[in-house]
Amino acid sequence: MQRNTKKNNNKLTNTDIRRYTYNFWKLFIGLIILGFLFLTCVGLGLFGELPSFRDLENPKSNLSSEIISADGAVLGTYYVQNRSNVTYKELSPALIQALIATEDVRFNSHSGIDFKRTFTILFYNLIGKKQGASTITQQLALNLFQEEGRAHSFSKRFIQKLQEWIIAVRLERNYTKEEILTMYLNTVDFGAYNTYGIKSAARTYFNTTPGQLTAPQAAVLVGMLKGPGIYSPIRYPQNSIRRRNTVLDNMRKAGFITSEQAANYKEKPLGLSFKPNVYGEGIAPYLRAVLKNDIKNIFNKLSITKADGTPYDLDRDGLKIYTTIDSKMQTYAEEAQKEMMKDLQATLMSEYKGRDPFKGLEPLLDRAVKQSDRYRWLKQDDQSEDEIKKSFNTPTKMTIFSWKGELDTVMTPLDSIKYNKLILRNAMMSMEPQTGYVKAWVGGINFTHYKYDQVKMGARQPGSTAKPFTYAVAIDNGYSPCFKVPNTPINVDGWEPRSESTVPGPITLKTALANSQNWATADVIQRVGAQNVANLIKNMGITTDVPSYPSICLGVFDASVYDMVGAYSAFVNHGVWTQPIYLLRIEDKNGALIYEHTKKVKVVMNDQSAYVMVDMLKGVVTQGSGGRLRWKYKLTNPIGGKTGTSQANSDAWFIGITPQLVSGVWTGAEERSIHFSSTRLGQGANAALPMFAFYMQKVYADKSLKYSQADFELPEGGLQRELDCGKYQYENPREDEKKIDDRLDF
């Protein structure tokens, strides 16, 4: 009896059921009302501003940063806005199908939010299978109107998701489905190599257009959207293949392709035709690449960030980057390069005609093969060395550089390496010595094919362009340019230099420099000391290693064009070295200054000695190895300079000075073992000086540049050194040399 009573007490009555049901619906309806009110608050912008109708009509992409020249021209941009948008008609059907099948299979039937997918994905996430539920329209909303990207905290991401819903619905009301697809593909980020938008991605990875993408190619690119880094076909080809095959399966399930087609496509290799194009179009591409890296380093070193503490993004934050480059002078320099190099390259090719330039250089070719992207890709694909060797000896379609324009051809990858090793490289920099402002920067011959910058990043033996440093030590310590030295074979601490086109001695220092005499120069460094010369070279801004060996007087050390031009500028600037400057300042998108370059200067020699060196460099043009500037190129204005040729004619140099510009030119092959067989062709006077001459002809012909043809300025207070050797003689030569030796203190 007692047990039955307890059983009846536990039984729910009709009243209890009605009460529980009433409370459940009250809670459920309350949650719906609360959710509706919360969504309304989000829609009103109480949790963050939402785009207005005008914003939806005119969506803004991430702002590119502009590189601006001294004369107000935009040299280029970094880089989001540089992408070229496409229209829906320019998209291949396979691309649209791959995108819809993978990212939003009910895209054509929903109005911005796929509630069925949302609740399904919510269930999967609750049981531990994490998946995304954003429609294409929601992803577009995030790309266009969420400047800080996807939030990481749950609360912020929850608010952001509701904002995406509202924006997505508004986008669906303002745009057609075709427009939304097109906008999405134009705004999506494909990861590395500054690949933004489908047009850039199609060109970068397959060297084609969006309209020509095949189903497997489209599957590769759509597959990257899940993670452009981890699914990169360049860095992780196996991941890319697996992801591509998943996209193809999605297309099969959606009915876009048959099972037979999917199976056939999966058997195909990635079929890449990788052609990255970072900043190769337009002028000064090498400078723009160097500049971008410099700015990143500056921001990191100085901890320059936005107001909220996040780092600046050059590709997205709309910075204004002001440079010293003059767009017209930059164009003249690039034109001058083409004028010289076109004929020079033809001459080198004719020298190697009928003989194998790589005979005996097999290790060089083997190293080049193993350093190539193709070798790395094949290695990542687990191919054996024999398979790789076969691949490198199998003819394939490719595009190669030539001075007549790009050539589409068929050759083996190994032959393409040989071809490119025979292509001469060239670099030039021109700057104002008084300000340090770089006006032209030509870092290489073609940025698309050869990305390595030879102005600042490259360093090669300067040859005889290093000789003025030795003479400068002598002049700055009391030697006269009229002082005579023997020009005979010499042994300096076991080093015996060779000499060509020897001028019988004794000869003056001025004549020795003008005619680039090796024995006389070695005699001078023996007098002044190799350590003193090395010290001056470093003090004049050469950043590479300069050992205190006697051979440095002939340029047997490495230096960059950037450093050498900066060093020569000290001669013109009365002994004051000014660091070459190409970046002036950076402003944010609102015009607020966030960085300004600080000028660096130092006195490296007295102004009297500097002017004597200028006069000696003028002598190189009037009576020495730079004479063709006068008789061939008709440059009659005050001008000086020095030719340079390294060992075996591997490097050709010319550094020219005028009162307002110092310009340096280097020419050589990528490998020092590839070079002209004769000094007549490989010397600086033939393989570097002409570019300087063409450049100066164009600069002086442009009156808008306002470069004077007046002579070099005398030191303040006038010149106090005798330059006329006809009026000069020692009263007591040995005593004079003793005083000089005391001054050098070595």
C-alpha cells in the first residue's frame, strides 16, 4: 500500500505537463525574441559599425601602398589594388563549378545564409567534427568589410558571424549571383607571391587566364582557398594534389562532372607553369623590391605599428612611400641599359659560337640544377636522381628572356640553365653627391626572369675602379698628383702584379691613374700602406670585407654598385661621404608621417684632397681609359670617372662623376667563369662606360631636369694645391717623402 502511494506521487499529472509545456514554450519564444533583439542591435551597429548602402554599392578593397617618385609619379604599388579584376564572362565554367561545389553547393538557392548548412555544421561541431558554415556571400562580406580579418575569440567571432549574416543578406539584395561570384574571386587571397584575385592566380600558377582554366587547374586554385599556405602547389605539391582531388570529388557529387572525368582528372599531374610576377611591371622594379624589404626591416627594428598596436601591412594599409627616384631619369637609365646590352649580348654569343662554353664547368651546371625550383619540386615529389636527370633532359615548352622580347620556345630545362648562364647581367645607380639622393636604380636586366638585385645585394670585384682609393690616401697625406713613381715590375710583400698597356716610367700619379697602370698603383700602396687604404675604403662606405692586402689597390675584393657610387660621391662632395638615400619618408593612408629618413654624413678626407682626386678622375676622361666619352659619345661637359675590369674580364665597371651626379655601372655574367675572351671586349670602357654615356646624353638633353654643365666647385677658400705638373717640382724630394711617411704613421 505504501509502495503504490510513492508510485502515484512520482507520476506527472496533466497539470504538471501543461505547466512544463508552457514554461518550455515561454523559454523558447523568449530566446527567439532575445535572439531577434540581439540581431537587431547588431544590425543597428551597436556592436560595431556596418557598411552603409553606399558602402555596399561601392565596396572598397584593401588599400595598396604607393611608391612615389621625387617628381610625383607613382612608380608602383604594393600590391592588392594592382590585381586586375575580371568580369563574370571572363571566368571559365569549370572555375565557377569548382567554387560552388566546394564552398557553397546551394549558392544559387539561398539569399546569403544557408540555414540548412548552418544547422548541419553546428551539429558536426557539437560532436567534435569542426567545419565551416560560411556561404560564398558571407566570405565576400568578410573580405570586403571586415578589415581585421577573422576574429579568434569566441565572443568576437560570434558577433562577427552575425554581422556577416546581415551584410551577406544586404549584398544579395544589391548584387546578382554572378556579380557576387565575380567580386569574391576578385578579392580572394591566394597566398604567396603577391597573388591576389583569380586573374593573378591563374597567371602565376598556370600562366593562363581565368577563362582558360581547365577543371583540374580550377580545382587546384579553389582548393587553395581553404589554406593558401598549406595547399600551395609550389611549397606543398602533395597536399595540393590531395586537395585538388577533393574538389574534383565535390564537383562529381554536385553533378558538374562525371565519375569517369573525375577519375581521369585525378591521374593528371599538377601541370604548373609557375610564373610569379611580384613587381616586374613598370619602371624601377628592382628598387621597389629592395624597398619593400627595407621598409619591413625598418618597421620591425623601430617597432613602428598602427595606433592599435598591430603591424603595418604594405599590401593592404594604403601607405604613401616617398622616394628620391626621378621617374624620367629612371626611364633614361633603363633605356641606356637596353641600348648597350642588346649589342653587348650579341657580341658575347658570337664569341662562344662553335664551342662549348661549359666544357670543364660540369660542377657549375650540377650546382645550378640543384639550386633550381624544378629540382626542388621534383625532389618533393619523391623522384629519384635518375628520374630528375631525365626530366632535365626532356624538351618542354617555356618562355625565355631575350633583348628582342620574350621568346616562347621548346628546350630542355638543362639547356635553359645553360642559356641563362650565358646572359650578361647589368646594374646601374645614379645619385646626387651633395644630398645622397638616388635618382635612378637599375638592379638588373629583367625583373620577371632575373629577380636578384645587383645594385645593393650583389657584390663583385671592382677592378681598377678601386685604384682611386689608393691614390686618395697618398693625396690626402701630402703626395702631389705630379709626384712621379717608377712604372716597372714590383714585388710587394710577395705579391707581383701583372701589367698591360704599360706606360714607360717614371710617371706622375695623375698619369698612372688616367691610364690605369698596375705597377705604378702597386708602388703607391707600398708607399702609403695597405692598411691605410683599407681603412679609407671602409670609411667611404664599402660594407663588404676589405682585407689589408696590397692587391686591394687593384680591386681584388668585392663591392656593390651602391657602395662604390656612394664612395666616389665623397670626392665630388668635398671629402664628405653621404649615405646614398632612396627612401625619404612614409605616410599612412591619412597623410600622417610615420617614418622619415635620417641623413648620415661623415668627413673622410679634406676638401683640398677631394678636389685633387676630382681633377685626377677628370684626367681619366681627357687623357686616359675613359677618353671615348669625348671622342665617341661627344660628352664635352666637365666629367670624370674610372673604368674597371676584374680578373679574366669577369666584371666590367665604370663610375662616372659630374658636378651634380655620380653614376656607377657594372656588367658581368651570373657566373664569373662566363666572360669575354679578350680585354678589348670585356673591359669597363667597352662593357660598362657606354651605358653611362647614353644615360648622360639623355639627362643633359632633358632641360626640365635642370642639371648644370658648369665645372666642379672649388673647395671653400679656393684651391691650395698645385695641379699643373708643368709648374711643379720637388725642392727636396727625399725630405718631402719623409714628411709624408711621418704623416701616414704606419
